[in-house]
Amino acid sequence: MATARRQRIVVAGAGFAGFQAARTLARLARGAAEIVVINPTDYFLYLPLLPEVTAGILDPRRVAVPLAALGRGVSPVLGEVESVDVEARQVVHTDPEGTRSRTSYDRLVLAVGSVNKLLPVPGVAEHAHGFRSIGEALYLRDHLLMQLELAAAARDPDERAARCTFVVVGAGYTGTEVAAQGQSLTRAAAARLPGLRGQPLRWLLVDLAPRVLPGLDERLAATAHDVLTGRGMDVRTGTTVKVATKEGVELSDGEFVPTRMLIWCVGVRPDPVVQGLGLPTVEGRLVVDEYLRVPGHPEVFACGDAAAVPDLTRPGELTPMTAQHAYRQGKAVARNVAASYGRGQARPYKHRDLGFVVDLGGADAAANPLGVPLAGVAAKALTRGYHLSVIPGNRARIAADWALDALLPRQIVQLGLAYGPAASLAEKEPVPH
């Protein structure tokens, strides 16, 4: 008697949502299904700790959890998802060497995530640098240090001032942490360069929103604003970049800021793969029901930044595009996929934000667990504890790096591991969530 073919579940993307979906499915399936994960890298990237890689606090390997950690029964496939043939039930993807392949599925979990949001600002794509990958984080670190070293040797005071000026656009979660950690790094580096003695380091954090951390708790935003401005950072709200050039940026308030470093953290948009599906979308996100299923295609599920998940705690709204929701949606979609095979019961996704944590460098942080505002050392301890509890690997190594950073002087040196194209916004690869 012929053995029935194992059903194949394809997970497209291995960010917060995809990684959690695959790991949970592996546990629930127990070998009864074939689980294939298609992702551009062989690791899950823990984005919230990426600013600490730039600051030289964490080794870049600490924020990369190998897909091998997903366990037995999961087959990782290196590839960039290009499109999905919903009718034929096939995912089209291209490997790092450019070979195009098709992978068929019985169930599909779309967790392709998001990409950088580029605004139609002249010069940004050519002169700004993003912050969504390990390559970008390493490049930013090297570029910051290079500018300081070139400034220390410069004879022209205007050139020296421009090289010691750094502009971050976007005062959301990522931009605020990048600015805070970047300022900490440049201060430590400049203190070791005799040529910069007495030279001011200027950091600007600009955003068109009326305050930093828009969309988060106002008390959280106020704490972050006070910490940053207390360190001398120029926080410009209600302001954005009008034009970017090789010599600097023109702000919407009319000021031209000479700089050699423009960091783009404006936000994200759903992966363009979603638009190519030919299925209904909302704000670029794939429409799903409360069970994370695509209407009319019971074999297709979606979660994370790529999915327009209804927020059952706020009727009529969608869940925000945050790592907290993506992480939990990954677990929920795995349970519902398993239920579609008769293992367990499908449940609607419902989660209320438990609060947010923002690391501001040094001993500073801001947090609002369950709506309780915290700042300083208490918030810092909570922030690091939260990250250690969520990241699916490398916990001991991360804790060891934090301990060493507290006890020893920071190693400040260019590594030359990433070059300009790795951080250019002109042509970016999607980053799964």
C-alpha cells in the first residue's frame, strides 16, 4: 500500500513572524509535515539590537540566529522570494547566485516582511544610508569612525565641522536608538583623537512628526527627548530633509547642514511581493481575516509586516507593523496552519501591546511595561531583560558582551567588512519580519 505524501508547508521569510511560525510548526508537526523556509540569509536577524552592533557593544554574530536552530523537520532554502503563483501553488525565488527556482506548497505562510520606505526626496537614494541589515550596521560604524579620523587630519575648519556632523532622518524606534548609540560611539572615538580636541560633535535627529517616537506613549517619547537633548543632540520635530547632496542636506526649515553622513530611518513599507500577488491589499499589506488566512485561499496564510491583520482589541483598525505583533502572529499562524490539518483548533489573533522599550545608550533607556513609565537604570535593566527573553538564541553571548562593555574600554577600530553599496538606499533587498 502506497504511503501518503507528506504535506509541504512553505514559510516565505524568516524574520520575527516567519522564524516563529517555522519553529512553532516544527514543534506541532513532529515530522508529519515537510516545512520549507525560504529566506535571503541563513539566519534570523534580531533587528532591535542592531544599533548596539554599530556602537561596537555587540559582536554582529550575536544578533544573527542560525536557521539551523529551527530544529529537525525544517529545511532552510537560501533565496529571495520574487513572486507567488497562487493558482499553481508555487513560490518563485532566486538564490544568491542568481538561479531561479520554483517550490510548490500545500500551505503557504507569507512572512516576507518589509523594506525601507523611500520618499521622493532628491538625492536621498544616492547619498543616504539605510539601517536594516548587519551590512548596513557595520558600514555605518566604519563610516562614522572614518569621518572622525579624516576630520582629525583636516586643516580646513569647515571640512572638519562637516565631517563631525551626523544627520538621522526618522525619530521612530530605530532612528532614535541609532542616533543615541551613534552619538555614544562618536564621543568615545573622538576622545581618543588629539586632532579633535575641543571640536564639537553635532548630531541631528529630524522627523516630520510633532515629537520623537510618534505613535508610542507620550511619556516614553518625553523621556527619550529629554535624554537626547540633555546630551546635546539637536532634535528637530516638524522637520524633514528637502534635498540631499554630497556636501550636506537642506532641511525643510531652510537650513543647509554640511555633513558627510545621512542615515535614513524614516520607516518601512510592505515587501513589493505582496502587490504582485493580485490579491486584495490595504495600505500595501495583504488582507487576511482574524485567523491570518487570506480570504478565498484557505491554503494561504500571512503574518507580520506583510499582512493587514485586523486588531480585535481596536475594532476597525489594523495591528501595527511592530516586532511585538510579528513575533506573536508567527506563533498564532503556526497554530492555525496546524489546525487546518486537524491538529488543534484555529484561534483568532488577539494581542494587546504590553508596552515598549527603547535603549538610549549608556545607562539610559525608556520603557512603559503595562503602561507604567520607567526611565534610567530600571528601564535599562528591563530593556535588556526583555531582549534576552525574546531573542531565540545567543543569550549567554549577548550577556557576556554587555558585561565586557561595562568593564572594559570599547574597542574602536574600522573593520572594513562592509562597503558603501551594502548600505546604499538606491537598490535595497527586502528584509523579512
